[in-house]
Amino acid sequence: MATRGAEQGRTDGRSDDEIRPVRLHAGVLNNAHGSAYIEWGKNKIMVGVYGPRRPSRQEPLRSDRALVRCTYNMAPFSVSDRKRPGRDRRSLEISKVLSEALTNAVLVERFPRTVIDVNVEVLEADAGTRCAALTAASVALADAGLQMRGLVSACAVGVVDGRIVLDPSRDEDNFGDGDMPVGILPSSGEIVLLQMDGALGPDQFGEALDLGVEACRRIHVLQRDALFVRYGQERASRIEKPHFSGYGDMDTIIMDDEADPPVWGEEAIR
Amino acid sequence: MSRDPETIMRSQMVRDLIGTGRRRDDRSLGQMRPLVVETDVIAQADGSARVRLGGTELVVGAKLMPSSPYPDHPDEGVMHTGIRLSPLASPSFDRDMDAEATEIARVVDRGIRHSGMIDMKHLCISPGERVWGLYLDIHVLDHDGNLFDASTLGIVLSLRGLAFPNSRFGMGEDRPVPLGEMPVTLTFAKVAGELILDPTAEEEGVSDGRITMTIDPRGWVRAVQLGGCGHFTLEEVKRAHQLARSSAEVVRGSLR
């Protein structure tokens, strides 16, 4: 719980301008054209991108550009009290603002009459999921090989006990006085995501915005690193699927003595 | 699925190969793909597991919430199984998947329920008033066939770490949920007249039907589902039963 009484520090011992630990991995799924997995504090989020493609449903397409269609979904087990599966008002709104933010990042005019699906699955939530999702989503779009103006980087700014703090945790979000997610295109400095609720004083608003933009630039470095790791290693070991780390060590169980890792269709193709 | 020449030729190749007793990934017809598992992956869940069966990957989260019993079973907990076929898991999930999802969830639910791995009476808090609701939610992240078997594996593994979250609801200390023996689900696809275990998405795509069986440790059948557009002869169903019984032992042995 947030401590009442100012210079007490933060619930998890961070300094006011400190972001929680972030781990970001690009290219972790087989089927998706591009994917990214992010752990941001206790948040665990998977993003998979399909497209540009023709949608299987009837969809009003744009003749001048691609539609970026983001779907934000929370797993029922991602929060303390089980969340009822399916869409709700919150996830619809988040999906909309994320779609719009990402439309700025992709060169959508290069892909008229198509859709680009960005699917966000929140496996575990601990405040700041939309910023973490947006950060991972732009990496997944880059992993899909789409032409982009740049990545989108995001981070939330909060107000706790009248102090402006970066990247509020769940407790700070629940008991704090304000929350402002900020997302930017670092390549141009443009702001593409901005929401706020709570109370920010006339002087605080500008200060919070500056802090948020500065944090986004720090996140941008992590995004570039994730892509560098993905495509730097790709050349060295192309057969190895990038290890899906971040969940910890895994036990490998081989079902049968004969079950060597499958070699995909070599014999059949010859 | 589109019927362009490449798809047709590829389908024919998969069928022909299986007709000669071989598969595209070099498995024998009765062999499962490599299985990779990890438990306790979601801190917010009361039990969780991540399973990768070949190219199929999913996360299962089990949650216990205080709930009301059904009037006809006042001293038993309630259980709900759900599955999300997230559009990120496959290009073919870009449409309404409700029917497919419901079938998988219900078949997997029946196998778990009837195997007695969880005794519903253990989930009773106060008869007729308060019981635990056990929510098993499956989240598919990558789809390469055979979601039935992977889902049961994920649920079984998530249950192994399951604890009553008493402290969260002011009911004393957390304690482990007593468990019975685990069921195993095995799915065979019928391709070129052969029964193949643990089909990939490509193999499912060319199959003439599928049969899913959940087997308990005594070798008893606990759930069956025939699916896909196709039919089986009496001999084929009996053969699937024999194969399922022997394969269940192999799977059970590897998970001990």
C-alpha cells in the first residue's frame, strides 16, 4: 500500500524516476508473422502480428492504407480475482488507442486494402499493461518485417502522495492520485499515446509529461536491443528457435527414445 | 482452407507419406512430439503450467474462488474449463472460433472431471453454502495441431501445484489440494487409412476424422470424442482404444 507521508520512498524501494525491470524478446512464436514477449515488472505479455493480409471476415477496408487492428485481451488467470473471459469496455478502449498509436508507426500507405492484426495477450497483469503491450507490439511489428517509421515506446507516469513517479506499480496505481500512460515515436519525438486520470497540478502536468517522454527513450534502447539480439543471433544459429526465456528454466521431457527434435520434412522434400 | 495447386499437392504428399508409414517430421505413426513443460509460471494463478508439444504451445492457469454449490450436489465444489484460441496462435484463428473452442474445453473438462483427479468433495467449504469454484483456463499461444492432448497435459500439470488460497480469502493458511491420479488424453487422426498419434495442424488438415480418448491410470476410458469430417470403422475405433491405452502408459511414465 502506498505510504501516506511524502519522502518515504516507493512501495517496492524504487526511486521516483526508476522503471521496473523490463525483459523483452522478439520472435518467440512459430505461427505469427512477428511476435514479442515482454516481462515488465510482474506483467507478462505476448504479442503476435499477422499481416498485411486480407481479412477472412468481411471488413470495411481502406483503399489508401492498411488497417492496423489491435486486440487487447486479458487471460482469466492474469489478475487476482478471475477475470471473466471475453471483451469488456476497458479492453475495447485499450485496443482502440493501441491500434491508433501503432498506425503511426507502420508505413500503412504501403499496404492498401489489407489489415495488420496485432494480438495482445496479457498473461499476467500488474499495472502498466497498455504501455508494456504497446512497447512489445511495435517490436512484434518490426519482427514481422513491416516497413515502419520507427518503433513506439511507452511508459506510464503516476502521482503518489503528490509526487510524480515513473511506471507506477499496482499498489501505487490503486492507491495513488493519478496515472498517465505516455507513448512516443522516438524517431520523430511525436506523442502517439496519451491518457490520464486522477489529479495533476498546473505545474505537474508538464513535468510528468517530460518524465514520461524521457522514460520512453530509455525503453526505446531496450526495444532496439531485443531486435538486435533476435537478428544478430539469427545468422549464427538459424535452426535454433530463439529460446523463450523469461519464464525460467524448463524441463525437457522426451516422450519416446526415438523422439529426436523433429527435422522438418527433409526426407519428404527430397 | 484454400484449394490452390500447392495446397493440393502438399496434402497429397502428406497423405502418400503416411501411407508408407512415415511422417513429415520423421516420427513413427504412434509417436508423440517432444514435450516441454514448465510449472508455476503465473504468480496470480493458484496453479499454472506452460506446455509445448512440438509446435503447439499453451499456458494453463487454475484459479480457486469461493462459490455456491449446485443444489443437487451441495457438498461438492464446482469446476469450469475454458479455452481461448487467441488469434495470435494461428492465421486460421482470424474468425469466430467459438464452436471449436467449446468442443475442446468440454471434451477436456469431461476427461479431467471423470478421472477423479480432483475429488469435488474436497472442494467443499461449508455444505450447501460455500464451496470452491475451480476455474481452469487454457490460453493457446501457438497452434500446430492436437490441442486436446496438450490442454489435458497443461491442466494436469497446473493442478499438480494447486493450493487452496485460504489466506487470500481470510480463511487461514494456504494448503495443497489433494489430488488423485492423472488422466492422459490421446488424439489420433485418420489419414490414408492409418491412425496417427498427436497430429500436427497440417496432418489434421488432410485427415479423414479424428478420435480423442482420455485414459485414467487403471486403463479405463474416461472421455471419448469423434470429430472432424470423417467416419471410423468398428475395427478402427477398437484399434484406437488399444493404441490409446499403450500410449497413455508412455506419457504417464515420462511425466512421473
